[in-house]
Amino acid sequence: MLDIASTGPGHAPTPTHRAEAPRGDYEIVRAALAHITERFQDQPSVPEIASAVGVTPVQLTRVFDRWAGLTPKQFLQAVTLDHTQKLLRERASVLDATYDAGLSGPARLHDLFVTHVAMPPGAYRDRGAGIEIRWGWHACPFGRALVMVTDYGLAGLAFADPGEEEAVFADMAGRWPNADYREDPDATAPHARRIFDPSAWSKEQPVRVVLIGTDFEVKVWETLLNIRPGQASTYSDVASHIGKPKAARAVGAAVGRNPISFVVPCHRVLGRSGGLCGYHWGLTRKRAILGWEAGQFG
């Protein structure tokens, strides 16, 4: 589950810049990362990881947080989640994915998915099967907005000009082909107000979003959350950030597939020369969004 809670509805907090770590810290983190990645199916505890790299659990946690911005346990969860998502997309059963990842039972996998993916593992595997998506059209500063929500969070946000509504809905519904769709603008209206009203953006009440896509797409979308209003990035920068510096074209395709426009700010990604390049909902709308943000946060 992603909590969007900083200065806007589509921003993850920018990592705190820290002073340069003492020599040797990197080697500790590198060894810990290797141990977790190689042994995640054993689900090692923090003391076990610390022992393997020759430090105390407290030292490991402090050094790991300084370098990676998360705890060893959180990194273990991320590796486990990545592995089980791949298995589920390949149509493994929830039980098989659970035990292949070294988890003690399906309940642990369920908790991991609900916390970090915002849906049960079975629904993830079956492309939304068993999930009800409520949807509605709402006026916003950029035309008509299609808002889609589930019990787990915001699942879709798209834009349309008059006459495009049917095609836009079909585009978005194709992302979750097996879900049950119910038109319910009363249910989606509070989300629309929250998304497009800057005064409602709050750390205390973060917008929760549901992202479903390939590992590569989700990594790209999560990277976009770090681009704050008034800032911009490039496809090449995003590619470098996710460790795929030669994949700028693939990043562009993933940006175009972003299912939660505006909240996940794909409009802030520009070409290397600073040009607007493409936008799934039209360059005119991209200009309008960037101009609106400049007025709000400039």
C-alpha cells in the first residue's frame, strides 16, 4: 500500500540527505543486501542477518537505515513481495507462492499484500477478480475526471474531453479486467474533492492507492511519487533511478500506462531536452496540469 502524504496527493516524502557514512558502512550494507537477497526464502531475522555480516542487530539497523532509508526487515518484505508477485502473475496458487517465499502460512502473505499492494494476493493474481470497483465522473480543473475506488484505495484516475467518456472508461477497465464495476459517483466524489483540492492534502490522512502492473511498471510509478510539484524529471533520470539506465524508452511506455494520473505524477516527466513529449491524456492537458501546479506551488 502506498501512502501519498507530503505536499501533494502524488508525492512520497523525499529521502532525507544524511552526512557521508564512515568507511566500512557500505560493506556492511552490501553484505546484508546480498544475504537477504540470497536467503529471503529462509525469512531470516534481523539478528540472523546481523550475525551473518558480523555486526550487532542495532548496528545493522542503524547503518542500513542510513544507507537505504529502510530497515533490513522492510527490505526483506520488499524482496519477498517481489518474488510472490512474480509467482502469482505466472498463475501459481496463493499457497504455493506462500511456501515458496518461506512464509509460515497464507495469512502472512495476505497481510503482506494488503499492507503493501492494498489487495489480497488472490485478487492480485486474478487481475481484480473478487474486487468491486466503484466509479464516477467528476468535474476537475482539467476537464472530466474518471475516479475509480476500491475498499483498499484509489484504483484509477483518468481524464476525458466531451464524447470520450466511453472510450476512457474502457481503457481504464481493461487494467482490471476481472473486477466487478459499479457506477457510484457518491462514493467517488469525496476522493475527487480530496485529490483536486490542495487544502485537503494532508500527511495525517494520506491518499491510499492501488497499483497493479509488472514489476518494472510499478517501480517506475513508485519513482514518480518522489517528483514534487513544481519539479520535473526525465525518462532517462527515472530509468537511472530504477537501475535501468538504458531503458528510457521502456520507462516512457510504463509512464504512459500509469493507471492513476495526477496522483502518480506522470505529467512531471519530460524529454531530455525539457520538451513535454507525450501524455496519455493529451499534451494540452499536460500543459494545463503543469501550469496549475506552478500557480499553486510556484
